[in-house]
Amino acid sequence: MMVSLKLLLSSLPFLVNAQTWCGKNYMEGSPIVPPGGQFQYPETSDVPLLNLQCSPAVKPYLQGEAVSIIVDSRITFSKVSGAAPLGTYPPKSFEVTAILNGQSHQLGHVQLNSTGTEFSLPTNSLVARKEPYTITCVAKLATQTYETTTQLLYLEPPAKGSVTKQDFKTGSLLVKNGNSWEPIFPIGFYTTFDGYLSFRSDGRTRSLVDVRYAITSVTEQVNMIKDRSNLLLWYTGDEPDGTSDPLNATVITKELINNLDGGGYHPVSLVLNCENYYFAEYSAGADVLMQDTYIPTSNISDYGDCGCDNCKGNFQDISTRVDEFKQRLDLLGRSRSTTVWSVPQAFGMDTYWPRFPTGQEWLVESILGINHGSFGIIPWDDPTSAGIRWGSSALAAAVPRIIQFLATPGVEVTQSLENGVDTAFWQLPGTETSLFLVANTNYQNVSLTLNVPQNTNRVEILNGGATLSGAPGEIVLNLNATATSGWVFEGEVSVKTIKLT
Ligand SMILES: *[C@@H]1O[C@H](CO)[C@@H](O)[C@H](O)[C@H]1NC(C)=O
Ligand SMILES: *[C@@H]1O[C@H](CO)[C@@H](O)[C@H](O)[C@H]1NC(C)=O
Ligand SMILES: *[C@@H]1O[C@H](CO)[C@@H](O)[C@H](O)[C@H]1NC(C)=O
Ligand SMILES: *[C@@H]1O[C@H](CO)[C@@H](O)[C@H](O)[C@H]1NC(C)=O
Ligand SMILES: *[C@@H]1O[C@H](CO)[C@@H](O)[C@H](O)[C@H]1NC(C)=O
């Protein structure tokens, strides 16, 4: 929880002496009531379903830019919204048509059960405007017709200020550097700079502007800030699920901000604190959805007054939370349009967190987030400890290499957890070059052996407490308690064994 901030911002309309947190009675000793608002997982189908989805590749497009559409055609047994029975003997591939402004455009062929096929979409019927266009995608398989819709944002370039795009192919944000749009992986602390929550990235300070729900103040603040060149994104909701804000508050605020911000030149973010409390409703107001599970505290969650809602009290609470958020977004059909970031703990001496995490523990929190799909790390908060400053500098130095992998469309990700050691590989498509990140969540030494072909080029990009040894054909990484390590390999590398030592 971001308690300290809440206490400071007493003027907010929704902070009425919260008697509950995540829908649970706050104080131990009060009656235990079911909080409600549990995520509705879809039912299972007996027959395979086609989950046809279309999405623009980027949001927003600016007038004059080429527009492309990505098509996903996954086969699923989950009765997610829009999925329909596949029928017998479905073809291996099929044609998809997009309907825009009443005109039909044949996009091309898509393999059945594939993701990320990209097609260009003619823009001659598009006029730049603040309201999104609705595109209907249609596919015919044998006698069955499948239909799905998506929203395309096609804006006039802003007269002043910056634009931050979302890359729906990878989940990264894109900012303009000269003439090209480049992926950015934000790492930086919640802090106040010039009165706004800010963080440094690539040596430049970028602002994450905090605008809460009170309509008049949102309007005032957005109008004041929106033309700044270093504005990256808006931040609307600090744990709205914790305080049980109205369920429509995050969406109403997002729509208002988009409207004031030229139709949506910058994404809107918020952080959810509860494990499972009206997730679908609150997350609908986020382009960037953050989770703020901290280092292990207690695992008693019958009451709101606990450090971590529905947590088990180990580091896996962080990775589980990111996994759950991503899985639910996928089931809601929002996995491309919503990107997930993590908020690691960088404070201590507070209610449930008697000490600061060490620099190494901070890196574990962050690598767990990244290994499970987070595209930004925004620790709470600054000023922090010397150890965490060391850890965040080490991660920031590695980020230029990390983003090259994460922001490559079609990168193949292999993630696993064994003996409390969380590993992930990102292999660039059509190459043997991979990024490897590992976090030892044990308070105990670990020895991790990798199979590595001889003469494999390797570059260490992050060292959070690891030493290297090994013979030709393998690498042994000795990971201290809560150590992390990061490598780029040019060669087919895999995990052989992971042993507690
Ligand atoms: C669809 O693709 C997924 C992911 O590649 C795979 O696990 C699954 O077996 C495939 N399903 C069918 C019916 O081919
Ligand atoms: C938002 O929800 C509240 C109930 O919590 C309702 O009174 C209000 O009319 C809703 N606002 C809109 C714009 O739907
Ligand atoms: C979690 O709960 C179990 C059983 O109640 C307890 O033994 C354990 O100490 C708790 N862990 C933490 C980190 O609080
Ligand atoms: C863990 O490994 C380090 C060397 O990497 C060593 O200095 C330390 O003594 C080991 N600790 C334990 C508890 O074995
Ligand atoms: C591992 O921890 C030991 C102390 O337990 C320390 O002496 C050593 O420097 C650490 N190694 C690395 C690589 O951080």
C-alpha cells in the first residue's frame, strides 16, 4: 500500500476514513466478510473455440502514418467473450477482412491458432479526429463467420508537446527520438519533481503526472501539463480498489483525460493493490496497469489491515500477481491494449515493512516483475536507501540491452521457476541470441548450471550477487542469497540444473 501518499493527500474526495480495504473490514477482530468483486473466470467449453481478435499495431497513429492491424486467431477452450465454436475440419489458414467506414478491405491470410500477423490497412477513408474509429474484422471458415471489433485512434499530430505511443505488438511504450519511434523501458522512483511524480529514463526526466478523480482538478491539471515535452503518461488511481472507489471512476477519468489530451496523446496509468477485487472494472481505466506487491510480509489476509492482500508471504507473491493480472487481461481481450508495470518496494520503517529491502532484494523484486512480463519498474519511493540506489543503477545500466529483447515483436519467451529460482530467456526470432535474467528468491546460496555451446559469446549485463565458474560446454552461476544475474548469449543456451547449496 502506498500509505504515506494517501495520508498526505487528504483533500482527495474518496479518502473518507477507509473502514475497509479491498472490500474487507480493516481491523483485526471485526467480522470477516466476503469482500465480493471476485474475477469471473470464463467457463470451459467442451469443443475448441476460435478467439478471433484484431488490434491496431500502435496507439495512437498520427495523421499521415501508415496504419497496420494485427490479427490473433487463437484456439481456446475458454468461453471468453467473442469466442465461437471452431467447427469440424477447420482450414489451416483463412482470409480476414477489415471493415472501416463501411468499406471492406481484404487484409490477407492468417494461420489458424496464430498470433501477431500484421497487415497494412489503407488510410484513404481516415480523417484525423479525437474519437476512435471502430474496425470490424470478419473471417469465414468453411460455413462459419467470425466477427470481432477493435478501436483505432488516428489523431492529428499535436501542435505542441509530445506523444507517447503504445506498441500493441510488444507491450512497450514508444517515444520519439529524432525521426523514429523508440521503445522505452521506464525505471525510476515515484518522487516529486516540479510538483509532479517523475522519473528519470535515458538520462532525461520524464513526468508521470498524478491526476486523481475530482473532475475540476483533473481538467485544470491536464490542461496545465499536457503540452510539456517530457510528459510520458498520466497517473489517475493510487489503489482505487483498496479504497473501494466507485467502479466507474477510473474509466470516467481516463475518458476525460483522453478528451482533454487531444484524443489520447499519452497513455493513462493506475496501480491496483488488491489481489482480486473488481479487477475487470478498475483495470478498464488503465492503458498501463501497475501492481504494487512488496517484499514478503505477513500472509494473513482476512482483514484489510495487512501488508499484502491475499499474499502467501514470499517473493512469489510478486510474480504471481503479475501473472494473474496478465492472465485476466488476456481473458478480458485486453492483453495487447494494456501493459503491466511493477512497483517494487523501496521504502522501510513503515507499518508492515519494518526495514528497507536490501539492494539485492530490490533487484529480486524487479527481475521477478520483468521475467513475468512487466514493461516498467517504478519503485515506491524516493528518497530511498544507498543499497536500493545501487540496485536501481545496476538495473538502469542493463535496461538498454533488456529493452532490445523485450520490445522485439515475436521474441520467444521461456520462463520457469525451480527451487525458488526464477529464470527467463528471451530469444530473438530467427537467431540464437538470447537475454537471460535470473532471480534467486531463496535466503540461501544456489548453484545454477547452464548448457552453453563452446565459443558462445556472452556478455554479463547485470550482477546482483553472482559469480561465474564452469568448464567448456557449461556455465555455473553461483548465486548468493537473493542474488540476481543478467546475460546476453549468442548461442543456444538452456538451464541444466538448479541446486540449493
Ligand atoms: C494452439 O497454439 C498453442 C500455442 O502455440 C498450442 O499450445 C496449442 O496446442 C495449439 N492448439 C491447437 C489445437 O493446435
Ligand atoms: C458511476 O457510478 C455511480 C454509482 O457508483 C453512479 O451514480 C453514476 O451515475 C455513474 N456515472 C456514470 C457516468 O455512469
Ligand atoms: C504464513 O502462514 C503460516 C501458517 O499460518 C505461518 O506459519 C507462516 O509463518 C506465515 N508466513 C509469513 C511470512 O508470515
Ligand atoms: C554463499 O556463496 C558465497 C560465494 O559466492 C560465499 O562467500 C558464502 O559463504 C556462501 N554462503 C553460504 C551460507 O554458504
Ligand atoms: C556473497 O555473499 C558473501 C557473504 O555472504 C560475500 O562475501 C560475497 O562478496 C558475495 N558475493 C557476491 C558475488 O556478491
